[in-house]
Amino acid sequence: MISIIGCGNPVRSDDGAGHHVIQALLADEQICSRKDLQLFDAGTDGMSVMYKARGSQALIIIDACQSGETPGAVFEVPGNEFDDAPPKEQSSHAFRWDHALYAGRRIYAEAFPHDVTVYLIEVETLAAGMELSESVSKAANQVVERIRQKLSGNSTAESIKLNKASLYIPAEVRARYFPNCECVAAIAEGAQLSLAPLLKSAGGHLLKQINPQGDCVVQLQGFFRDQAWNEFVQCQCEIRWDEGRAALSVHLPKEIEHDYATAL
């Protein structure tokens, strides 16, 4: 998953540059159709940046800045340049996205993205208003194009972990594909697997939560045996949402068809 998050106050003119970039990306049908992308307008809520970024493989943040450079200047900065701890005893309202990067790395560790890119756009005005100045509007469009180019070379599919016939599903994947359900139906077609959401009363395989963050596991040992599939495979499996079946398609490796139990 790649998270793209716009920050800033959209009613303070150029401070809304991040908001405008997100809106432009949301209007791009090709980008919105990608299941490995998450677009989010965080406004001035730094805490939401931390929560939204958790579980992503890569993170892109867009915000305005006021450094004294020429208005409309665009700075592309690696996320590891930002490591500011939030001041002690400050309210959550003053918690910025750079604080979110600091806190997220320490709270979520490996579950927080290490691949972080920040685009900063130099402001011309912060007067009340919802329109960008001409210089910042052009710069915002440039950032949109940079992100499009970056995404075109980074279309890595989502994946989940398979370990001994159990599928480990991160919380953000469950929230996106299986909201408000506790069980899934497992469907086999050849050597491919689909998981369809079910109501609790409909039976199926339990989405068992395994930690406070909401990650879960689906245990499919009996199902694998019924298909004569190898129960001992350990790998990452690419996933995609199948609109026609209303199910999550899991791409299993070829070695799944070799049944170790039969071989033994």
C-alpha cells in the first residue's frame, strides 16, 4: 500500500496546497482505480497522518512551507530528514505531520513506512481564502505530475503473508476489504484462492484478531487439505479485489499444488 497524504489549511490560501494536490489526484480515474493506493486529505490533523500511514509500504506527504525562497518553489525531501519529537505536554491540536513521522517510527516500528517522500511548496500568501496564488497553483500541478511519474514506476501490488496454510491480514487490508464482517468464505479455482466477506451467522473462516492494532489471521489448514494443497508454503501472496466476485483474490505460488503430505 502507498499512502499519499495532503496537509495544510485549505482556507488559508496557499497553505491549502496539499489539499489541492490530493483533490487533483482524486479526480484522476486511473489513479483512483488502483487498489494499492490510499489518498487522504489530513488538513491540519497530524495525528491522522500517523494513523493513516501505519501499515503502508511507502508514504508521500504534501504540504506548504514558508522558508523565504521564491513562491512556488518545490522541495522534494526524503522523510528521514524529518525527525522532530513533539514538545512535551503539548495538545494534540499542535501535533504536526513531522511529529507523526517521529512518533510513528517509534510506536509502530516495522509497521510504519520507511520509504517516505515529502513535497513542500513555498507559499506566496496565507491570507484567508480557498484559492491558491498563481505561483503555488502551478507548483501544485507540478507536484501532481511528479507523483504520477513516481507512481508509474511504483505499481507494486499489495500482498499478504501465507505461513503454513494461515493467511496473515494487516489491519488496514481488513478495514478496506472486510469491514463489518467477522468471517470469510474460502473459494478455490484451480490453484487460486478467493476470500469473500460473510456475516458471522453465515459461517466460514474466522478473521481472528491477533494484536491490539487489528491485524488478523485466517486459518485454512482444513481447506488446504481438501484441495490437496501444500500446507507448508511460506511466502508473500499478491492480492487484488475482484469486483465481479466481490471477493479478495489471493495469488498462490505454483508450489502450492505439490502436497507434501501425499509426497511423504
